Amino acid sequence: MSQALEAARPDVPGLARARRLVVKIGSALLVEEASGAIRQDWLEALAADLVALRGRGCEVLVVSSGAIAVGRHTLGLRRGKLKLEHKQAAAATGQIRLAHAYQAALAPHGVTVAQVLLTLDDTEERRRHLNARATLDTLLRLGAVPVINENDTVATSEIRFGDNDRLGARVAAMVNADTLVLLSDIDGLYTGDPRRDAQARHLPVVPAITPEIEAMGGEAPSGYSSGGMVTKLAAAKIAVDAGCRMVIASGRRLHPLRALEEGARCTWFLTEVTPRAARKQWIAGTLQPAGRLSVDAGALTALKAGKSLLPAGVTAVEGRFERGDAVAVAGPDGREVARGLSAYGAEDARRIAGQNSRDIEGLLGYRGREELIHRDDLVLTQP
Ligand code: GLU
């Protein structure tokens, strides 16, 4: 963020204030189109930038494209548009190399890399959402850098370049990231297509995604590298709604994140809510509760103090719900006091209700979570 801009717009915090950051990397930056080789020097410079951010206490996650671009060369599928099954085969071949390249780039810094393959469904469907989120949280807590890509080999629909823009935003929303960086071959949003329109003006800050801003997305290009501005604006909407600000910046140079901090041209999309508030709003306002848990007075006091809901305090379980579904929580007088995402399905919740968390394994035959609703997934609906 340039100092001038930060001074002019004190509401535009740069990367310096990011605490949990998702960086999405496009294929064209990482992979030589002609040879399918991974650009080692670029990746090493990126790794150094990520390590610098971590050194300042920022957690980082990477969403990286490039599996198909690498794998198609390995498989000899060099020319033209690939059929879906060829893309999937290429992704399977390229992903292993891609993950290895990240591992090799971060290992000299003593940083562990974890490969996570997700489908967009995993981020949307609530049961899997909880699992994916818990895994990513755990990896961050253990100090690893998750390197995420779409699980292209099981994708049932056409794999489109640009899907990873959306995946990056969904991951950012899922892990309550405060900042999403889309590194791309363009340095931000313009009022028109700068390749065709000499009058096109660069926008450094987008305070809100209005229809006028959306119209600037134009058409998606047909090329190999980029989903174009359309998918980036779709990503911006997802991120901003989730309380995560997003920046589109050019990744063409070495050390793109450092360049961004030093004031490189970019476009920031601002948000007015915090990730926590947005998530709570989603839980309290958007989701229909599929069941109801009644709790005793002790549990009620704990919930009001911001604690998780443990099975011990639950006196009754009503309804049919799956792990990850929203449920209402009622106090001893029967009034709803909270809503949250249940870490157990209704049947298991009934078995562990009123029991000590220590006994969950004995009761269910597997070691589940200690909380029935984790405090991050719980929102009070009554003061
Ligand atoms: N998942 C694809 C790959 O790794 C890329 C999708 C995208 O670029 O949006 O090759």
C-alpha cells in the first residue's frame, strides 16, 4: 500500500495489518506456458515473501493453480484445448509436482507445507465445510502453510480457469481470513479493458461492489491463464461479504507481496464487517435451524460468557440434523438464546447429551470433538 494512498484513505489498511492471509496464485505466473516448467526463481521469491509475513505474525494460506499447466506437458498433451478427462489426468500429474515445488521452496526456511485439495462443494456444504475448516485451522496452529488447489480429478463439472479465484475467496471466508490477495497478470481493476481502451482508468480502491463496478468485469478471455476480471469480481463479492478485504495485484515481478507492501499498483476491495461478525451473521440470520438443543442453567451462563457448548449441559435434543447443520439453542425456560453449527448429527448428539466430553469416545465409538457447538460457530440471539 503506498503511503500516499494510506494517508489519503486511512480506511485502506495494507498487507502490514493482515493477520490471516490467503494468497491465490494463477497458473500463468507460476508455470512457463511453452515448457510447462515451474518458475523456480519466482516461487522462491514468493516463499521469501510468505516467510517475511509469517515472521510478523501473519498466518498464510496459499491457493495455487498450475496443476494442469504443468501436468499436460508431462503427459505430452501439449497443444490446444483439453477435454475434461485430459484436464483431470493433467491435474493429477501436475499437482504432485506443484506441491513438491512449494515444499522445496519453503523447506529452506524451515516451513512445512501441507497439500489440501478441495472442491467448491467442500466449502459450501456445511458438514464438509466444518471438516475442511478444522483441518486448515489445525495446520495453521501447527505452523504449516496449507497449499490448496481444487480437487480437479473428482470435479464433476467442467474445470474452468478462474475457478481458483472463487475457491480462494471461499477458503478465505471459511477460515475467517481478513485479507485475500489475488496475484494475477493484471495489476487491478480498470474502468474498461486497458488492452483495448486507452481511456481505461485504474481504480486503486473499490469501497463497494456496485452494478457499475460489476459491469467493468467485461467478458472472460478465452486464454489459458486467466479467468479474467469476471471471476475476480465474483471472488471479491464472496470475500467482502465474508468480512475479508481483497486485493488484485500483479504477480509478474519477483517478490510480488513485498512489491505490494512497497506501494505497487493494485486494487483494494474494502469490507465494512469483520470476518467474525460476517460469520455470525451467516449463522444467525441466513441458516434455517434444523433442530433444537435445550441447555441447563450452567451451560446458559457459559454460553453468555462466550464459551462453547459442551454436551454435559445439554438436556434435550430435538429434530433431525447432520453434523454442520445449524441448530437453535434454548435455555431452561424454553426461549431460544443462541444458534450455532452442531459438531454432531442429531443421533450422536442425543447419545452424548448430558454426558462428560471425556466419555464421548466410549459412547460413540470414535473420538469426536469436545464441544457440541464450538464458540466460533455459535452466536447469541438473545442478550
Ligand atoms: N485447478 C486448476 C489447476 O491447478 C486451475 C484452475 C484455475 O486456474 O482457476 O491447474
